[in-house]
Amino acid sequence: MRHYSEAAVERMMKVQEVIMRAMAKKLKWFEAAEVLGISVRQMQRRKERWERQGYDGLFDRRLGKPSPKRVAVSVVEEVLQLYQEQYYDFNVKHFHEKLKREHNIKLSYTWVKTALQTAGLVPRRGRRSKHRKRREPRPLPGMMLHIDGSKHQWFNDGCYYDLIVVLDDATNEVYYAQLVEEESTVTVLAALREVIEKKGLFCSLYCDRASHFFLTPKAGERVSDKHITQVGRALAALNIRLIPAYSPEARGRSERNFRTWQGRLPQELRIRNLETVAAANEFLRTSYIAFFNAQFAREAQEPGTAFTTCQRTDLEFVFALHYERTVARDNTVEYGKRVLQIEKTNWRCSLAGCKVTVYQHADQTISIGYGPHIVGRYHETGQPLPATAAARPSSKQAAQSEARGPKTKPAVEMPPLRKATKRVASRSGLEKSRSTAA
């Protein structure tokens, strides 16, 4: 008799016992089939094989035979060799896509994952955390955007960089993705400005409670409503709501998105030999963001968009860093160990003692504003720049000037009106006094 495993022998002894009880009329054949979990027809075939071949006839005929659907050994070796030599740092999903697209190996994702885990090339993941209720995405693009940064070794060289990503809650479409040295107020403002210039104004922004978004007086508690950051001030000027997240699970879409970025972007940079931040950002801007959106973006639940056209023409000042200073008696302002000299203006003899706003722009140049007027532009070192516009136009003024078109006549300054007194109290009284004097 052939040698079988203990489990197979135990199973066949049970089958033999059930058949013998049915032959002894202690069980009916359909009851015996139910006990073994097979059909009546299968039960009859097993009975016939037992009568014809004895005990060996009860064993599974497939034991010891290869499956007709098994993958060829050469294909298995090729898959494992490709992963070890070329795609060793890819995740399973990314590697499975490369097999289909680049090597024309059409195997199921489950088979590839099982093969890599069996070979010890990919660790088995543990079970997920407890069940949480899913928040439905917004129905229209532009209703809510997510912004976050992910610190990671994107070049696999031991150096950490932050990847700042802005994505839409309704479609998962990425509008902005760039590598920076560190996520900060300046880099976040640059990202938001680019999205607004490209897509328009959106309704709300969902983010974590980093210090450049909110001030949290005590760890674990709610953010302060009284203190406003530079990012909060810029978004408030554009009527965009800033929403804080109080747990990583609340930012689940961003977290899952970054898990995909971390599992794909370093490998794409490596196989293209991109080793600098500038080269990686150029690759992201020109091709990879569009490829990423084509693969992972989805359709919104409803047609239309919540983006609106931005009418502001002063985004350079909205997304600059604002600092309030007091002008010294010699018409200078101190800012960052630099002394900025304010030149004389035609509309005021001196600004000494006045409160002014210092703007630090994205290109590191500096401006000083007094109300709607710009009274100075400076290089980052503090040296004056050539004078440009005398005032910073508001969005309403800019729209009115564009509608009117070019000016045909220069503006004329009107003399001050004569103050009325008890003796000159009306137009008729003024004419009477003139005639009397003549």
C-alpha cells in the first residue's frame, strides 16, 4: 500500500466507517453523503471504488499529481529573479503592475503576493486595527482639499526630505506634489498659491495641527481660535475655511495616499537615476503627477465643480509673510537684523511713528506697506530695489480699472473746500458775499 499522510489516512478511515454503516443499513446513503459533505452521486462512486480497489480506492485521486493550472517553474524563477535583482524595493502591488506592463507576465496579484511571501522576500502584514466608520467624500471637486507632508528617504541615501501633497477629497486627484527640505510656512504657502492660480479658489482645507497651521495651547486639546497663523491669515483673506484634524485616522485619505507615494516614488526615482531634489521635482511636475492621477484618481459623485475664479490680483502680497513694525523717527524699519530706509512720499511728509506691514515674498524680496500704499521694495539683503507701483491695488480696484480700460486724462487734484461759517452758511449766502465784495 502506498504511503499517505496521517491526515489523509484519518480522513479515509472516517469515509470507510460511514460507508460500512450505510451498507449495514444503519444510515441511508443520502445521510452518509451529508455526513461526509459530498453529493449522493459522489458517495455512490466512492462506494464502488471501495468495493473494487479496497482501502486504496477511498483516497483522493488527486493526491500525488500536479495541478493542471500550476505556474511553470521557469516563470516562478523569472518572477523571483526580477524582484531580487531589479524590483527589490517595490511593494507587491507596484511589482505586479510592472510584471504586466513591462514583462508581459500576466499572473494574479494574489499569486504574486503569496509567492513573494513564501520565498521570504516580502513580510506578511498583520491584521488591521479596529473597525471605523468611513466618512463619505465630498460630492464636488473643490469643496475640500487635503494638504500634508511626508518625511521619508525618497532617494534611499539616508537623507530625509518632505513631500508636500495637495489632493482633492472628492476625486483623490493630486493638484500639487513637490519635495522640499522641510515642511514650513513658506513651502505650504507656495503650494497653496500654485493650486489657487492653477485651479481657482476652493471651499475648505483639511490639515493636521502643525504649528504653521494652528496654535495648540495644550497637547491633545483643541486649537486656539484667537491666535491666527500666517497660513490661517492668508486663507481667511480668501474666505477659505481651515479645518484641523484631531487624529491620524481622521486624515485617512492622506495617510493612505502617502503610503502609496512611499511605496512607488523612491523606486521610480531610482530606476531613472534621479538623485537631486530639483530633478525629482521636475519629474513630478512634468510627468509623474499626471501618471499618478490617471491611475488613482476617481470620478466625483456629482457633475460640476466647486472651484471659483480668483479675482484677486494681489496674491503676491496675500501669500507673503506679514509682520507689523513701527517706523522710527528717521523713517527706517528694523526687520531681521536689517534696517530698511523708507524714502519720502508725495502724499505724506513723514511716516515716523506709523504702523506699517513688512511683506516677505516667496522670492525673498521685501516690501513695506502702509495701508494700500507700498512705500518701499528691497532685496533680501536690505538694499532698495527700483521703484515699481506706488500702491498695492485691491481686488475691487483692479477689476474696476480693467473694466474702465486705459486712462485718457491724468487725475487732477482738487483744492480743499472752503469751510462754512455762520456768515457763509449756504450757496446763496456765498454768492451774496462775493457780489458785496465786488
